[in-house]
Amino acid sequence: MKVRTGYACPVTDADEAARVASLLRPWVGRPVTRALRIRPDLVAGFRLEAERTLPESAGLG
């Protein structure tokens, strides 16, 4: 999981807005009409990994 923080600003260039709209899949039944760009200043997080399993005989002394 990663957490990113930064400043958000609207995408105002028409060509860039069209490119962003083509990449997004809105979850509401409306087209994308506005977008925000967040430039991350800080990225922090951790990795989740599956627990390693040991063979049954390894745990017996």
C-alpha cells in the first residue's frame, strides 16, 4: 500500500484533458468533464506479503 501526498491542480490544457479523459473509467454514468492532477511530494507505504509456510516436519523438534 502506498500513500501519496501533494498539491492538486486542475487539468486546463484541452489536449491534456482529452488524454486524461480517455484513460479514466468513471464509475458514474457520465463522461469525464474535469480532472485534477496530483504531483506527489511524499510517497510512503509498506508491502504486504503472503505468510511463508513451513513444511510440517520443520516445526517438529
